[in-house]
Amino acid sequence: MYRTTEQHDLIAQLYRGLHAEDTASAVSVILKLRGETCDIDCLYCYEKRKEAPGGARIDAGQVRRLAKLFQGRPLAVELHGGEPLTAGRDHIAEVLRELAAQPRVVRVSLQTNGVLLDEEWLDLFDALYPGLQIGISLDGDAAGNAWRVGYDGKPVYPRVAAALRLLAERGRKTGVIAAVTPAVLGRAEAVLDHLADFEAVNAVSFVPCFDTSVDQATAAPGRRLSASRQLQRAAVAGPGGPAWAIRPDEYAEFVLAATAHWISAGHFARMKLEPAVSTIRRLRGLESGFCHFSNLKCDHVFTLYPDGRLGSCDELPWPQAQLTRLGQVTDQSAVASAQRRLPLLNQGKALMERCTTCAYRSACGGGCVATRWRYDQAGHQDAYCDYRIRMIDGIAALLAQPAHPEGTWCRAVRWRPRTPNSMRDVAAFLARWNRADAPRTPMRLESSAHGNINTVGLPGVQEADDLDPAHPQWHEAIEPGVRPLVDAVTRAWDLVTYDSCQGHPYTGLDLAPAERRVGILPRDPDEYAQAAAALCRAVTTVATALPATVQVTVGRAELTCEATGGTTPVLDLVLRPAPGHGWTAYFETVDAATEIVAHALRGQRPTAGGGCHCPVPRTAARTAEGVSA
């Protein structure tokens, strides 16, 4: 498949390959201490659906060889299973001593169901690895843990809750991994509150059960089925996948409801929430350590099984994800070569190609390769991407208007970052706009054949300060084609515009055509929420009345202040060519479309309490009512 140099570079930014000479980037290794062996029998367990060496244990010698294999590079280790504590105290003690002796091991975590956790285990951890991070698997409240049972088919929730209380008594903090299944859908607020009530919990990660493709129960040794396996067979037997499975759109709605409540209830002050925090970091232009949002994806994640099998991420299908055996490689170059040869990893990396043209690329980070691969195999990769887009749109709204969570559910106002997008001094500009008696310096206004004014005369280059309606040159500075939109926003709506453009074909120049747009700079979050809702109502109203060649969109973005480096949420109203139509047809009809949109704007003014056109989910509506109350 042919790719341009730009595509290659973008894919490399989204999915970073392992290079032996690059010792600065960390790798994560999941140690399956007991393979799939576990003391409980969760019905949705993906580990038990693999070929795994039951009963074996990873030993300290394997840990030593692993550290030598990745020597010189930061190494994050996760003790996993099955249930790692079934390896026994003496065995875990040997593994922890070996990890403590390795200078390049920068983090060790233990993911446990908590059933075996007691004072003796915590004493051992304190003595041998005080910095051990403990993660507990718990799907929220008792009702949410319907699929987490013992082999007798009975719930394990009471024993896990007891482990969380023990951790609190010992002054320990823990993260919780909670699977999102139908048992918690529509109850995000209650589930989050329940987890927050545990004093030890300082982080919650909601992970989806995207298991609709699972059509067989887990193989069981022997002829007599345990009560748990009988429950699992019954759950798999129905149409549409297992009874514990959810769809991507259901997960997006759950995450958004949880994030809105995390903010409104103040849980953010003491508890991290994923995938919300990673989404927020990417929206802010920051990096995330979560591989779904990072470029350190499957080439930097490894899984080691007790029999020495070394492969990529444990969420990928096995044995297809196996790279080699621990005793068969001696350096990272051999591991990297095995990665380049592995068809599964090449297929996963190729999925990043569609990201190169996606407007959400910088915020999404490409997502989970393992999940995308499964959806791609089923012909439903769009469903996965749609959920990521929906989640980003909703969380971007919450960041901009945290006191108005109803904006989370707006589907008309989308995250559309503009780069670059900056102003010399945002605060000074707003102060001047709001004071008609403030002194205003005359500006040099120049027009070119391409309609550029208030510039040095070069297309797209801004030189002078932004003007405001009280400036004597304001009307002259606004390009004629975009004046109806600017007038509607500034006069009828009494809002601030920070940018406008009537659109230009730039014929004869090596520049991409520019769309007609007007940028809105809300004065505060309340005004932002009111403006976003009014824009939603307006663009929804005119959607079917516009010429077929033009579509109108509303984007959320951020404006950077060059004086302070801070950012301010802004809104952009854009008229762009409709899909399937070119620029020539667009410029022939954009004036007519502008008049239609301007008329709609004048009829939909921002008002306190005015909602957008999009329906709010029932549970989210209750949350919004609670916040306003």
C-alpha cells in the first residue's frame, strides 16, 4: 500500500515503533504470574479465553532475564493474572526482591481482585516494595458486579469491598478498574459515588466490555461444569453477543455521564478518572501515559507468560500476539525485528492510516489498537471511532462550561481545534471591547486581490491588533461577505468576535482555499454555554434550508494568549463545502447560505437557561437538574 511521506510521519507520531537505540522511551511489561489461574471466575474474563499454561508461575530468574533484555530503558512492570496473589507469598516475595534490585524498573503495580488481600500481604509489600501500586478490580457497587463471581456462582463483591476498607485502614491508596457492562449502564453517577465512598480509592478507570463478538463460552476442563461456567454459558447463549457486552455508543454515554458527575460532585479534587483525565490532557495539548491516548502503543507493551512466551499487549488475541520466547532473544534489536515481522502488529499499525486525515487525531491519539483491530475484523471500525469522537466532543464541552453539563450532550457543537489560533493579549482585547470610551489607535487597513485587510498585505498574515465595534474602522475592517454573520453575532447577540473571514479561493497562490467563518470569544463560561446552545439551535434549524453545496458547522476550540500563554475556550461558526461538492460551487452559493444562517442567528439569541436542540439522556437530565438545584 502506497503512503505519502506525510502519512508515514503522521502514523509514526501516533504509533511509535520500538528502536533499540532509543532508550529514553519506557516499555511496559505485564507479568502474567499465574497465566489464567484465578481464585474467582468472572464470566467476562478474557484471559481465560486464551491458551494459557494453567498452574505455572513466573519466577525471579525470568524477571532478571527480562530486565537484562530491556536494559538501559525505563521499565514499568505490572503483576497480573489471572490472580497474581495465587502464586503465594514466598513466590511473590522473590519476584518483588528481584524487581527492587533492578535499577531501571521505575514502577511496579499489582492488579488484583482483592479477595486474598490481607494484613500479611500488605506487611510483605511494605517490607519488600513500599512503592508498590495496588489496583483493585471492582465494577462499582454490588449490582454492577453481577458478572464477578466465584466458581460457586456467588458474588465476590463483599470480600473485595472488605479489601478496600483494609487498604484504607493501612493508609494506602488504590486505583479501581471497573468494567462497564449493562449492569451499570444508566447509573454512572451512582456507581462513581459508590466507588468514591471508599476512602482508599483515589483513581477509577472505567473500561468497556466490547465483547459482542464473543460467541462461545470459555472451555472448561472436565465434564462437570462449575456453577460459574453454567452462568457463563447461559449469558453467551442469547442473541447479539454475551449478556455482559455493551456497544461503543453506550460506553461513550456512560463515560460522559460519569465525567460530568465527577466534575459537578467535586470528585475530581481527590480522585482521578479515566478515560476522562487522558482526554482532558490531550485536549489541553499535554501527553498521557495511557496507551490509548499515547504513541507508545503495542510496540512498547509486552506480556510475559509463565512458560516464557513473550508477546505484545495482553488485550490482543493470542497466540497471534506472541513474538518469541524469553530464552530465545538476547537484546532489544531481536525483539524489534520480531515486531516488524508479526502480521498482527503490522495490521494494527496500519489501522492508524485512517487517523492521518481525522480532525480528532491530536485529542484521540489513535485509541486502543487491540479493540480497533477486533472492530475492523468485524467490519465495524466506524463504531469505535464514533465513540471516541463523541467522548471527545462531550468532554471538550465540559471543560469549556463545567457549570453547564447539559452541553455535554450537544451533537451539533464539535471539537474543532484551530492551529495556530492566538491573539496578542486576550484580556486587553476583551477590556477594550467592553469599554466604548477606551482609546483606540488608528490601524493600517490594506486590501489585496484576495480580500485580505488589516494585514501586511500577505494572504493570511495578521499584523494589526484586532478591532472592535467601537473602533471607527470596524465596518471597513470586516470583509463584506462575512458582515451579515459578524453583525448578527455582535449586534443581535452582543457577543465578541475574535476572528472572521469571508472565504477566499486564493486562485493562483499555493494556498488552500479558505472557508467563510466567524470566531466567537465568550466573556465567561456562562456566556459560552448560552452561545453554544443558541448556535446549536440556529444551525440545526437551517440545516435543510441551505444550498446543497454548503454546510454549516460549529466548532469548539481554544484561543491562546501570546502575552500569558493561557488559553480561552472559543466557538467558531464555519460555512464549508458540503461533502461531494467542490470549491467552485461553494463560492457560487456561499453568499445565499450566509443570508440564511444570519437570519437564523437573529432569531435564536443566547439566553440564560436556553438549551440546545439536542436531546439530553434521561440520567444526564437528572444530573443537570441536581447541579442547577
